[in-house]
Amino acid sequence: MARLRDCLLRLTVTIRSLLFWSLVYCYCGLCASVYLLKLLWSIGKGPAQTFRRAAREHPPACLNDPSLGTHCYVRIKDSGLRFHYVAAGERGKPLMLLLHGFPEFWYSWRHQLREFKSEYRVVALDLRGYGETDAPIHRENYKLDCLITDIKDILDSLGYSKCVLIGHDWGGMIAWLIAICYPEMVMKLIVINFPHPNVFTEYILRHPAQLFKSSHYYFFQIPWFPEFMFSINDFKALKHLFTSQSTGIGRKGCRLTTEDLEAYIYVFSQPGALSGPINHYRNIFSCLPLKHHMVTIPTLLLWGEKDAFMEVEMAEVTKIYVKNYFRLTILSEVSHWLQQEQPDIVNKLIWTFLKEETRKKD
């Protein structure tokens, strides 16, 4: 009887795995078909415009603004990778480590670099494969284990054993994982617009609306085509993410200036600059859900209600995975790009969380 039960359990796991990967690959194919139609439509309207790319040899002045901090580099001994970061605030102060999302880089934290340097050593990192940080060629180099180890090694290289860890979007995913795997490294955890990883994987399988909103996760599984689609029409898709009515910063928000937008396009228009960031997504389905998933760190989750990529219901469910103080703040009429769209409100909420005493839940 016990043997039969084991056989049935293994069969159930196998069937679920087959169904899961069937869903992944079917949706990959569907997304590829949709984007191929978009490409053909664009070529039909104007082939010259579709394949036009402006030359961008020099970075916009805002990327070298001294008020944001100092550009620094650190080479990790074990991986051999060189990481780029911008640091503000005096050395020796408590460390605040900022992890950006996609398609962003250290500059998405410009408002926080200026705000928190009075009391923290603020470090805004370019993640593996982004910006001026080294970008390994193979997709296997972007597994979640590698990304987690990067943060641990960077902390060691900076001479710190603990930090206040803040992550947005994909950087929020990594921040959750660091808090789960290395809780001793995190004094307080702040995540912006990304739920606990297990909430995300469970919710996406049960809610078609979230499956649709996360279509880029599936599209990015395809080799080279996503990079190509981002680059056509002089990176129109990148501009669209930040400025369109459906996915961009809201009307009442702090909109990106022309120079801000040009900074993003400059970084991602460099040769091979899109492959590293998209490779982050090409391993995700083999890494989730997590075996260990509880968070024991005081946690603040900030959420833009008008996020075009994440259903707000996931934010509410996240609290069951935090066995410590947990605060959720949902900002109405605010998009996915929370820390850039409403920097004053976000900074105030972070200050409040950092200064208050937090007691562990029973």
C-alpha cells in the first residue's frame, strides 16, 4: 500500500511538472507569434524607421552628476566579475544597498541616493549583466543562485556584514531571496512592487490576468528575438515602458525628463547590453518555487496600485511568508515605477520604517 502511494505521488509530481512546462512553452510560442506580428506590421508601415538606430557614443550628463555620488567598481574574487555601483554618503555609516529592476540600472535610485546619504552609505548597484557591470555570455551564469551569491560577495567586498536592503521589481525578487537565504545579512528589508517569490509563482498559475501581465517572462525565454524587438524603432519599446499611458509613469507622478529617458536608452543601446538583463529571466522557471521560503526580517512592502505588471492582490498574500514585523503600503494612482514616480512619498515611508522600532511577531 505504501509503495502504491509513493508511485501515485511520483506520478502526480511528474504530471504537474509536464503540465507546468507545457504551459511555459505554449505561452512562449504564443508570445513569440504576437511579437512577430508586431514586427511585420512595423516593417510594413516603414522598414527604414523599423531598423533605424541613432548613434549614442557619449553618456548624458545626468549619469555623471556629482550630487548622486561616486562611480566605483569592485571585482569579486570567486566569480572574477567586475561590478559597477554608485555610492553616496560617508564610508563607515550603515550600508543601504539598492537593487534595481528591469529595464533599469543604478540611475533608477537617483532620488534615494540623494535622500539617504545623510545617515547611510548608500550603494546603488548595477546587477550582473547590467550597465557597466560585467555580463557573462551564457544564460547559466544568471541563475538565481549566482545572483544571490553576487550580493553576498559584494557586501563582503564593501567591508560590511549587514545592510538595509531595498529592491524594486526584479531587484525585489533578489532582495526577498537574500532575506530568505542570508537573514543575518539584512537589518531591514524593503521591497517595491514585487511579491514574495512563492506568492508570484502560485498566483500566476491560478490567475489568467497575471499570466497576461507577466507575458514578458515567457517571451524572454526565446533566444535573441526579445533583444531584437527591444532595439527596433530606436528602442521604442523601452521608451514605451516608461512613458505610455498603459505602463508608464502616471500623470501626477514625477515624469522622466528627456535626459533621464536618454540615459536609459544610452545604457541599453550599447552592444550586447540587453542580453545580460534578459538572461536573468531565462532561468526563472527552473528555480521557482522555493524550498525554503520564510522571511524572518522586519519587512516593508511598497506597492503602486496602478502597476501594469503585477496584480495588487499578491501584495496582500505576501504577509503569510513574513514571520516578523510586516507593513504593506499601497499607493493609489501610482504605477510600477514607484521610487521614480513618487520619490518624496516613497522616501518618507522608508524613513518612517527605518526609524521605528519593530517587534518580531509571535
